[in-house]
Amino acid sequence: MTEPNRLVEVNDLEVVFDTVEGRTHAVNGVSFSMDAGETVGIVGESGCGKSVMSLAMLQLVPRPHGKIARGSIIYYQRGKAVEITKLNPTGKAMRALRGNEMAMIFQEPMTSLNPVYTIGEQIMEVLRLHQKMDNTRAKQRAIEMLEKVGVPDAAQRVEEYPHQFSGGMRQRAMIAMALSCTPNLLVADEPTTALDVTIEAQILELLAELQRDINMAVLFISHDLKVIGEIADRVIVMYAGWVVEEAMREDIFQNPQHPYTRSLLAAIPRIGRRERLVSIPGRVPSLSQLPPGCFFAPRCPAATDQCRREEPQVFTVNQGHTVKCWNYWDKEVQKTS
Amino acid sequence: MSTETLMRVSNLKKYFPIRKGVLRRVAGHVKAVDDVSFQIRQGETLGMVGESGCGKSTTGRSIIRLIEPTAGSVKYRTAGQEEEITHFNKTQMKAFRQRVQMVFQDPFSSLDPRMSVRDTVSEPLFVHRMGSQKERTEQVKELLQTVGLSVTHLNRFPHQFSGGQRQRIGIARALALRPELIICDEAVSALDVSVQAQILNLLQDLQSEFGLTYMFIAHDLSVIDYISDRIVVMYLGKIVEVATKQQLYDNPSHPYTEALLGAIPIGEKRVGEGKRLLLGGTVPSPANPPPGCTFHTRCPYAADICRQKEPVLESVANSGDHQAACHFTTELELKSFYDFSQVDRSGA
């Protein structure tokens, strides 16, 4: 049943947070899969659940307020299925996976590095813990990794503290740390958002290169469709906790089906295009006050009564391209049946 | 759009002292803005682009003396006369502030959390003693509608609004005094794309409705392209290129501009010549800028002269509007944005 290359399967995942305003569904029935070596991009606006999705992949959803309420994440460790959602988030088995098999990089490298340890010590910690290396070997490997991610004078800079690194260099150090145990899955949550465009280009290129080297799968999360388009093989569009569209990169850009995806594409200023930007009226709904029916209906130019009443089903446009929208059903599916 | 100059900035400098030791002696200077000259024309949108730390925000603040410039002149045209605003006294400055307003990046920190929308938007009217309290409230209501908010929002507080709505409040406040020039400092950077489009469209509508002039500071070249007529590119406290939008994207004349254009994500797989041009290294510290051309440490075309002699901002052949600061402007054949965005549509 499973593909030989399958690395991760997420089935009907639901992540909830208990807040003073009641239970909110940050991730609401999300399913997707990833193959070894593949880059999957998750795109969406703030509050769409993309970051929570990325945390859930490593069982890092902040507790006790947040928890995985339903569904499963299955990780194939050398062909053997491990149900991550069944593991104790702080248990030994989960900790053995994190760092070694799956790693994560975050948006703001300054807050994710410890300011009182040197860059070298922080990379070495990972290696000592997961690869059981001794200090000398770990240090050697840390220098190697820093060289690999393009930090100049690595042997010297390994002794420096995070504040002595620039933003781009810190992100490189983070990547070095994440990749030091050659993980099979890298979850990258907005890794270039805080960086300048020339530095962003460097980091994206570096990620792609390292990925080819060690055949690692990358789950790349960003609010920026254009960045996603540079790096991802497949794109998942999220809105208010739902996956509203999933397709190969070319299909998302050339043949978007969901009104939200279309609006997002039309809302991005593109160089050389002179026509007025299409803005989406209103804003992303608060997760504690979701509208009935389709969550996008209040902002959707094509919403019908059915959209305001019933949650849309997921329809298949063609192989690998799915869309969660009643309009698609009206137009395409009904016509043919 | 006329070609009349509204603001003329000449040789503007802003140095921040670095103090060290117990006596807080000045140990050096951060040259945030170093000898910058440009003009803002009546009715245009002048885009200012550059990476973090290049001095674009400091320039925006210095020209209206929110930060006192270290040296240089800023002339502003009032009733056909150019007046030197760096010599203005307090009263003159207050009158000048009616004409020039600012919209800030972060709508979360630029609004006072304890002031209602009514108080925030009417404060400039109150400070400049315009109208009675009742008239002011009427004006605030009108302004809210102009920026796409509702009068029911009048008595709410900033925390009750989303980022896009807060930015609208900030714009309403800037519009209250009917200014001529609005300086937008990264006004859409903190917003989601769908909301960013709303605000960009709003700014354009307001411009045509009230005949506003904008100076639009941003790091996003696609946003800059969308909103600007002319563009100033800054690097390490200096202007490296000034051009119309068309000239800049079709025919960049400074290697740094080329590198910026090459780094813009386009959302598609690139082929052959369309490959990204990668700039090595990072921006040097403005406290200790490299000698000669400040860009030579990262420039792929740098020669000996670049390390020794500082290039001046000069007109690029045959176009008075297009200026660049590079020794090799005429020799280099730089790639345009369109060269960088050659894409593979075969799906391979």
C-alpha cells in the first residue's frame, strides 16, 4: 500500500489549543505525505496554522494548552513505520528521532540560539547527544559543518557567541546544527523571512545544495508564495487550519483552482505588472470565531449559499492536485456526472 | 505628475557617535547616512530601497528632522519658494510638520495602546489647534471612512484591531492635517500579502484623490516596483543608483542593483541565464566602511580603482534621470530583471 519512497504520512491531523475563549483548532484535519528527498512547501497567511503544523511534525506543540487531538503522523524510519503521534513527546523514543532523524530550523535565529554558549558548543551538544561523539570529534565535525554552510574562518568562528554572528551567519549556524546529524527530514519554519533578499538567496541556494547532498526531505513553511515557488516541488496552501489546495508547484502557479490561492497570487506585486493588485477583502478569521461552512466564504468572491452552510469536500483536480471548494464541484464534477 | 521639485536633499549626513569607556568618549562614528543627495518631485512616489542597515530609514527621518541631520541641506518648496528646513526654528518646524507626515512600519508599536482611535487620529488636529472638538470628531469620522474603516470604530482601542486595520489608523492620522508629502517607512512590511495589497491600493487611491507625494521606503523590490515612479537604491549609507522604475529594472547601472534584481524570488524554476546571481558576504559595518567604493568587498566586477577611489553619483549616458555611482557604469553590461527571470515552463 505504501510507496517505497514514503517518508512521512500525515492523516487527518487536528491540533487544538485550549484558551480562555474556548477550544481553537489551529490545524483542522490536515492530511499530506512526503517522499524521501522531496521539498514540500506550506504557504498561508499568519494564523493559518502553518507554524503549528510544523511544530506538530516533531511533537513540539506547546503543552499543556496545545495538543494533538486527532489523526496521526507516521514517520518511516528505514522503511519501518513509527507513529509519532503515539510517542510520548518528552520520551526517549521521540528524543532519539528529533535531531537525529528529523530537525528543525526557525525564523528568528537569534532567539533559537542560546546567547551564553558559543556556536561551537551548541553544535557539539547535538553531536555528543545523538551521535555519541567525544569532544574532539564533535568539534571537528562542528567546524566541518560550519565550513559546509559557508561560514568563513570556521575554525575561529566556532569559538564565537551568537551575538558576534550577523543574521545570515546565524541562520547558517542554525542550519549547520540542524544538519549535523544528517537528518532525513528538515522542517524549516520561515527560515529566510528575517533576512535581506541577497542573504535570502544565499540561504535558499545553500539549502537546495545540502538537500541534494544528503537526499533529505524538506518541509518548507513560508508566507511568501514566491519563495515557496523557488524551492518547493509540491505546494500545500493552508487557510484557517485547513489545507485548501495541494498541487505540484507548476499547477499551483499556472492552474490554481481554489479562490484563495488565486487571490493570493493576484495580491502579490510582480515586477513589470502594472495592473492594480487584487486584494482579498477582510482578513483571516480568528480561530476561535470561525464562520460556518467554508472558512473562506466570507472573503470569497465566488461564495454561494452552500459555501456558507457546509464544509467543502476535497475534490481531485488531477493526480496530485486536490482542492477543498464547492465551486470546483459545481463547475467540474457536476458537469461530467 | 509634474517635474517640479518638492524637496531637494543635498549632501545629507547623519553620523551616530559610538561612545566607549567610563567617560563615554566618542570612539568613532556610525555613518548611517553619508553624503546623500536626491530630489522628491511634486506628485510622484519616490521609492527608496536597500538592505537592512543601509540608512534608508535614517534618511527618511533626517529629511523631516525627526532625527537631527549631522550636515547637509534639505530644501522644501512652499508657495514657489524653496526654504531650508534645517534652519527652521520651533514654530516654523511645527508649521512644516503640517505639510509632511509619516507612516511607520509597525502598526503595533506606532499607536498608543491607551488612546482610542478618536484620540489618536484627532491628536494632530488638536496639536495644531484646528477646529472645535465637535468639528474635529466630524473630521475624524470622515478620515476613517476615507481609509476604509467605519465610524463605529471611533471609540475602540488599538488592540481591538488587526494589523491591516491598525495601519489604516496610522494612515488616517497621517492624513488628518492634509499633508503634501507622506513618508512611508516600511508601511506594508509587517502585513500579510492579502492585507498588503489592500494597503498598497489604498495608498494609491489616496494619492490620486488628494494629490499626495510619497516617499516610500521598503526592502521589498516587488512592492517598490508596484508603487514607485522613481527609485533610489541605497547601500551602506550611500546612494548607488537613482532611476525611473523602468530604467532600474530594464537597465540597471550599478552592480549592487543587479545583485538585488537577481535575488528577487520569482516563484518559478529558473533556467540557464536566469540562474540567481549570488552575492557573497554580508554588508560591512557602517562604523568602519571599506575605502573606495563601499560595495567593492562584495562586487563581482571590482577592480583596483574601486578599492582606492570613491565613485561619485553621475548621470548615466543619455538619460538625465538615471544616475549611478560606479566607476564602470559605461563598461559593464549588467543583467536586467528580465534576464534573471527566464524560467522553465516545460514542467521539467
